[in-house]
Amino acid sequence: MTVDLNGTDALLLVGDSERHTDLYYATRFRAPGAFIFLWTPQSKIAVMSDLELDRAKAQAQVDQVLAHSALVEELRRQGQEQPAQHQVLLAVLRQLGLRRLLVPADFPFGLADQLRQGGIELQAGPAPLFPQRQIKSAEELQAIRRSLRAAELGMEAAVAALRQSEIGADQVLYTEGQVLTAQRLRQLIHHHLLDEECSAQRTIVACGEQGCDPHQEGSGPLRAGQTLILDIFPQSATSGYFGDITRTVVKGRAPELVQRLYETVRQGQQLALGQIRAGAEGGAIHQAVQDYFTAQGYATGEKDGQLQGFFHSTGHGLGLDIHESPRIGPRAPALQAGQVVTVEPGLYYRGLGAVRLEDVVLVGEGGCQLLTSYPKFLEIP
């Protein structure tokens, strides 16, 4: 892997690689604490704390690992009692003869200001910083498949719990004599994800009106006869890669209007899947789905101060981030072979319900390969 330095001396990244996914991608080293990474035309250099020093030397895909403590001691010998992070970084840069640096667009402002005061010239890099992240290797695909499998097992557990639940006289769902809530079902999903060495945050279990806000996590009792959106997107604790799947179900009999809403979203997703291939414009695919929904009588717009219809993108890239490039949405560029994207159209109408269906595909030259295997169905008896 190479990096385009755009005329600068080196790329500089500073942060922890558990949250800073570009840093993990560049080093393949996951650390909860912040560290310094420099990528010059000749080598990759990491400056690590003593806590991570030996592990970094053994695991990080870099050419040189420097001890942060040794640099601090050298600065103390030079008269600096408590060297700050920017002083340590400036010392490394001077030692290596680096003056012009490429940094990510979201580089910390305070640190940037301190480096500039130290005579360092900074240039903001492109977004995404590593465009090659969009093209997944065989190893990355395997990691995504494992996370998808975990997501599907979580979905399977949720559906099993809904199938076993009983409908009370008030249409509330009960299991083992207790009300089945969104929180309880979410907890069950998370337990199954942990068994697969995955974790998840903000898993969506949104019933009825709650599902009309696409990022509403959901809370309170689950009810029969209402749409229930289940959106599970776990991250592997070992690889760091995400899976993502959404299904919409109804416990019991779904009203006819909900059945039609569901079938329209399902057909819209099939439309998108049939158009995804290398060279296809993401914006055109999204517009085709939007036009189909409109033609079926499902308009998009604001009603009573709230958006209704289809008002989010058709899909997004999936990998080390749950949302990454590319995007399948308005004005999105052409897709490339090797990209992994979600396909998740949805329709949301207060007073009727919400439906979203999401699968993950690998973009190919002549079409796309479905990476998700969990079936789609609306009603759970």
C-alpha cells in the first residue's frame, strides 16, 4: 500500500487506532491510547507509549517503532521539565528532517496550531484520506462476512423471541409473563453478538411510530400489528470490521396497507440490486429507487414539520466504519469493482408505519454479489 503525499514530506496521524480507522488501516495495529504515526516516502514510523511498545514492535505493520518515553527523557535532558505531546512530536519531526506534513481534514486544531508555531507547514489531505480503503481485499471480505454472520445470528435470535412471544389483550407482546420491550429484545441481540466476539451500539429495535425516525433506537413495549424495524450493525472485536442488516417485521397479521408498503420497499431494493455494478452511478441508482417509490404513490416530503417517504440514501460503504465511502445517494459517483455497500431503501409514514430492508453486496464488473443470507418476511405468527 502506498500513500499520495501531494508534495509534502510525510503523512501525520495522531490518535487511538480503535476509533481512528485510517490510523488502524495504515498500521494494522489496534490501540486504545493515542500514538503518533508518520508515513514518509521511505518508511512508516510509530511513536508508542511504553505500555504498547513491545506489542507494537511485534504486531504493527510499520518499519520503525520509537519509544515515547525515550523522547521525553531526551527533552528533559535538554531542559524541558514536562514535555507536552506537541513538543515530543516536534522533536521527532526535527530529528527526521520533516517540515511539510499532510494531515487528515479533521486533524486536531489545537495540535495543528502548536505545530505551525513550531515551524511546521500543514496541508489538509483528501477525504477519504485513503481512497484504496474502498476496494476490499480477500482478507477484508472475510472479516466483513464474519461480522455479517454475527448480525444474522442476532437477527435470528430476535425473530425467535418474537415468534415465541404472546399477544396480550392490549396488543402488547409478552414473553414468560413479562412485557417484551425494545430494550429487552436489544439486550438479547447483544448477548448473541458477544458470543460471536462482536459488539454493537445503538442497535435499532423501533416499533410503530418510533420506526419513522430512521435512527431512533426504540424503547418501550413492542406491539402486535405494527411495523418493527430491526437494524443490527455489529463490529468485530478482533478485526474491527462491521456487518449491517435490517429487517422489518410485524408480529401477527399485518394490515393490508402495511403489506403494500413492505412489498414496495422490497421491490425498490430489488431494483437497486439489479443496477449495482462497476461503473454504475450511485446517484442514478438512488434516483431510480426514488422514482419507483413516487410512481407507486409514496411521495417524499415534509408533513406536519416532519419528513416522510424516502429521505435517506439508498446505501453506504461498509468496512472499518459503519458508514464509509462510497455512497449510493444523490449525486454519488460511479461504483467500482471490489467495493462493499449496503442497499437499504425505506419508506416512513406516521400513522401507517415504517419499512426498511438492508442487505450487503460486493460490487462486481457485471453485477453484485449478495453477502447477506438472512431471509426476508413480513409477518411473524
